Amino acid sequence: MPNPSRLRAAALTATAVTLSALMAGCGGGSQEDDEHLSQQKLSWKECPAPSEAEGGGAAPSPLPDGDEWQCATMKAPLDYDDPEGDTIDLALIRTESSGAADRRIGSLIFNFGGPGGSGVTTLPAFGQDYAKLRTRYDLVSFDPRGVGRSAPVECLDDKQLDTYFQQDATPDDAAERTELVDNTEKFNAACEKNSKKVIPHVPTTDAARDMDLMRQVLGDDKLYYFGISYGTELGGVYAHLFPKRVGRAVFDAVVDPTQTPEQGSLGQAEGFQLALDNFAEDCVSKVEDCPIGDTADDVKSRIARLLKDLDRKPIPGIFPRELTETAATGGIAQALYSKDFWEYLTEGLEQAYDGDGRVLMVLSDSLNGRNENGQYSNITAANVAINCADDKPRYDSAYVESKLPEFRKASPLFGDFLAWSMLSCTDWAVAGAADHPDVSAPGAPPILVIGNTGDPATPYEGAGRMAEALGKGVGVELTYKGQGHGAYDSNDKCVRNAVDGYLLDGKVPAAGTVCP
């Protein structure tokens, strides 16, 4: 089962729409020397509807002021060790600055996380949230290599993925463990068969080089950047490779760059458990009765019993699929990414206790990139490919079993789920690059690093470690005392003012600033 940290923000929007309807009805190289690619001219045109790999749906709607989104493709080397060889097309999207031309700073490039999330679909979904930043920047995002329209990694087809996500991702006996290992091997073998040319060339270092090429093609001397979740790791790698080319950069929902994949998964177990604790406390603290438990411990105990029951006997989900223990766990994790989705989690649990798994299934589908038409984006395939290209460690089932007590201590609910997810790279065809990314960036200007104390997917401690790893005088940490994944999109005025003041006017907040 792929790691739930791959969720991108756009998935939350799609989930909200579907749920509302359901409720109503119920390395160091540089491209400066590559004259051919760095001097290419982009042809900006009206954006098409998202491809299936991007998640499908309608073409992006105009912004409230009537301005249209524009799309283009940029050529980049398939292999940066062979810059004169084959190229790939990278999909880009932008909206031009709404302010006076003489106040324009440049292009602000966004990466919303994953790895594997489509920036081409996510930026329009949240474009209005960045209206103030647009007064001085063109807002730009892209599908990183291996994602969406950018040489997408392809593994299983939609029907096969339906079956794959119905498997038991928390095996209890030898037969279930064998089945999980076999399914992981089949998934990875399909990726190699269908994307053999691409998967060696999707590590984060290559995506960072793509961003430096993008900077040049967009006409900027420096990179102006807003990275969220995995986007903070991508930004840190960029700063390490090209410290002198960083302009102003913000890292929100920060990945801990000092951790191995195992440590990251264990940290997520603790983070999701904290978010579940906060959800339960919030439910029982409301004036009206909490419909899913009398106390916070009761809420969590009932969830644990539900999952055990589903392990023995799934309930109807979205026909013809059933809500399994794995799907329910994924759905719960998805809802914990945003406090705005806690009401859906409450409703989904209440219905599941009555034998109706539809709401939790919608949440699970969103986590896995499945739309209501049964089509999957390639977020799972891209997530696995990028993580396995980046991460050197390979874990087998015996090792995972030895670590289960530690993971269960970190989270009785999510421990097994996240421990077994470490198998995803075991038989991957391409060797991983390192134990963890190098983000040291001596000589870079200040980078604003924001940690959310209630973040389930990128626990708060990672922000401080990122700030320290970037180096003295580079990483500037800001703390947001909130819930959910990330801080800027919480609409907290303190966070917004700090980020906007930095990106628009170059005002660096004092290190250690706390919001609210």
C-alpha cells in the first residue's frame, strides 16, 4: 500500500465535490551551458481538460477577474547525464501577474507535493488563494517528470488498480503476507514493463534540474518558489544544487530531510495518531453530542473495532467494491489531512457503523487518485517511482515484521498500515539514490520554513530539522499552531502576512516566529 503522504491538495477539492453530492443524496549539473533547451520559447495556449493521468475532469475555469489559465510544454533532457540525447515534454500552467508591469517580480513556481501530484490541475483549484501573490508574480506550476502529462509513469490499468487497492495491506498471517509481497512485486514489474525508459530518470534531483531549466526559460535570474509537503524536499534539493540561484522561497508542510524512509514512516504514524487524537477530542468537546463516541478514548476504540470487523468482513462501499479495512484506514487518513474534512470523517464513521461504507470509500478513492468514473490518475505510480528512485534503503517482510511493535506503539491505528507500506520499493528495478536528501545550501538567501504543530503527514519537528539542514542564515523557521497538512491555506492571518510580506516585499520574519 503506497504511503499516504503522497496526497496532493487537489485531491481534497475533488473529495469535497463528491462528498457533497453523496451527502445530498445520502546532483549539481547546470543547464546554463545548454543553449538549445535554455533558450527555447514556450507557446502558451488555452489549457485542455486534464488527462486521465492528471486526474481527469474539466478544463480550468477562468479566475474571478476573468483572466484565463494558459498551458505550455517545455522540453527537458530525459537523462541529464546525456543532455544532447532524448528529451521529454514537461506540462506547465500559468496565470500572468494581475498587477502593474513595473511591480512584477517574476514567476512564482509552485509544487504542491506528493511526490506524484499534478501541479497543472492543483494550481487552478487553489489559484484564488494566491491572489495577493499574483499582484507581483506570474503564478506557475507544472507536472514533474513522471507525473500527469510529463512523461507519466504507467503501471497497472484502472481495473487492476481496483483489485490492487482491495488487497489487505496489513497482513495477519503468512498467507496474507505472501499475497501482499506478491502484489507489490506485480505492481513494480508492471511499472518496469510499461515505463522502463522513464523510471531511471525521475529522482528529485532531476526534477530540481528541471526547475532550474524552467527558471531560465521563464526569463528569471533567480528562482521564486513555493513548495508544499514533498515540494519542500524538492525545494531543498534545488537549494543544495543551485544555492546562488534561489530568490525567495517558502517551504510549507515540511518534509524532514534527515530521516530515512523507515524513520519517515514511523514519524507519520505518530503524526496521524496525533491528528486522530485531536479529531476525537474535537468531536467530544462540541456542545452537541459526538455521534461516534462519548469520550475521546471511546471514539478511538470504536474506530479500532470497526477496522477489526472490516478485516473479517467488509461492508458495501461504492458498488461493486466493498469497504475493506485497508480502504477504511486510507479514508480516515485522508480526512485527517484537513480539519475541514473532520465533519466528513464523523459522517463516514457514523454511516460505517450502520453498514454503509460509501463516505469512507470516497475518501479512500481520493487518497488513491480514483475519480467517480473509475479512472485513476497516475499519482500512485509516480509516487512509487519517485520515492524508489530517491530512497536507497530496501526493506523486506521479515524486517517489517520485526518493526511492527515499534510502529504499533507509535500508532495503534496506523502503525501496521505505515510499516507495511515500506515494502513498496523492495523489488524496484532502479537503485535508490541515498538514505535521505542533501539540502545543505551554503550561500543561499533566507528560505522561510513553516511547520504546523498538528500536521499528520509532515510532523512539526521536520520543519526545525529542515531549517537546520539548510544551514545557518538560510533556514528561517516559523511555527503555526494549527491542525491539518500545511499552514498557508489555513487562512491564518499571521501566517499569510508573514509569507506575503516575504514573497512580495522581501521582509524575512524573525526566526522562531509563532502563529497565532
